[in-house]
Amino acid sequence: MAAFAKAISPVTKPDSSPEHFGIHLVNVETTEERVLPDPSPDCVHTRQPAFSPDGKYLAAACVLISGGVAKIYVQTPDGKHAREVAGATSSEGFTGIAWAADSQSLLYSSDLHLWRVPLAGGKPEKLLFAQDVASPAVCAHRQQTRLRPGEQ
């Protein structure tokens, strides 16, 4: 399954402008495409989808109607059970969303900083070692490489 954001026509979402972005899911084997409902009725745009490593959830940024504030929502891939990730808001927008390898927390970049927020709730933590961050990515596969003596 692949997810991406693209403009949704006013026919699909009658109360929106042609510039409304929503999340589309595509089955890469059958090329069947479907549009997920916005995670909140207050979303103007829904962008930056990211699947959890275990495949159980899809996170996305939602720009709200009022004030242009962005929030992160998590929902199941069928578009149901959407909920706001507590504390993950930005007036500057998000420049990237990634899942931690254990699917228990999200990493996101906002205001040129990297933040981590637990999925179970809690205050976002600014990761001080990461400055000028634009697009986080996480490698969920940990392979330990050992060199033989004499190899570099």
C-alpha cells in the first residue's frame, strides 16, 4: 500500500477549493486508489502521510480552517478511528513526519527543530541534538555489521 497527498476536486469535497489536499491510498499491485476522509472536519489540507512501521496507523499533517495552524492526526489505514496527537501543533507547519522504529512515537520537524511525541500522549520533546531539520527519516532495520581483522 502506498499513500500520498494530492488535490481533491470540489466534486469529491464540495465545500473546498480546488486546492484542497487529501490523502490517497493506492494498492501498488492492483493500482486501485481510494481517498481517505479528512481526520477532522476542520482540515483544509491533509498532507505528509506516513505509515507506522507495523502498518497499523497512518499519520498525517492537517492544516486547520481557523488560523492556519497545523496538527498531526493518526488514523487507521481504512480512514477510521482518527485522533489528534496531543501537543503536536505548529503555526509554521510541519516539514516532515516520521515514525519511531517501535511505532510508539512520532518524530516531526517544525520551526527547524526535530520533535518527538509519544503516541500514547504527552508533551512533545524538542530533540536538542537536531537543529536546522527539514525532513526526518527513520531506519527501522538494525543490522549490526562486523568487520574482519584487516577490513576497513
